[in-house]
Amino acid sequence: MNEKDVIDVISKKVKLVRHEKGYTQEKMAEVLGISKKTLVQIEKGRTSATWTCVIALCALFRDSEVIQAALGEDPLEVIETLAHGNIDRPREKTLGGKIWWKQIKKENDFILQQNVISKHYRIIDRDNYRWFSSLDQDETLIYFDELLENNATTL
């Protein structure tokens, strides 16, 4: 999944998110920082949301079941991974990947997973803290091996 894919998917979900949250078009447009006319055009499929609008929607409505069904349990992880190319620092605790994640590899204290929707990769530890995310499988495998190496030398 790339930036354009996310824009396409989320643009088609704006109206559903608005209804899910009980917002009027006026309120949703205000919250997203766009005109009501632009929101109507997005909802009717005549135009796509901008990348900035998609980021705002995912950030402000990250708990939306509609957005989570489209991007997975943490929509901002997908957005952040796309924006930066990868995330290589320990972050907040995840839910462990029980729903939107396929386990690729597990060794020692680390688990390599792939998101079944966005197809990006992440490494979490046994306590479900995310250590790394990337769209690149090779990069993620290298980081995984480095984590294992560093973990082995500290024991």
C-alpha cells in the first residue's frame, strides 16, 4: 500500500466516518479544515481527499471502526510509516497483532509481522511494544536480525 492507495481508500470512507461519528457535513468540514463544498465533492467521489486531509482524518478519528477496517488497528502507524519510510524507535504498546497482522517470524523476544491490509511490516517485542515499521521487507528483516544480535550481546 502506498500513499495514493491510502488516499483512494480513505477518500471513499469519509462519508462513512462522518456518519459513524454523527457529524454534519458542516461540522466534518470544519474539523478537517476544508470547505463544505470540498467535503461534498470528496463524499460524492468527484475528487479525492488530499494527503493532508487523509492524515487529519486518520489522526482525529483513529478510533473509527471504518478507518481501522480500512487500514488496521493503528491507522497512524500506516500513515507514519508511509510518510517517513520506516519507524525505528520503540513506540506505544500495540494490541499484539491479533486481528490485522500475520506473523512472519518469531525469535527470542521479537516478532516480525505483516499487516494483512496495508502490507507493511513491523517488529514488536514480547510485551507488544513496536520497535520498527517499514514497507520494505528486506529492510525489516535486516533490522530484525540486528535486534536479535544486539539482544544476544546484552545477555
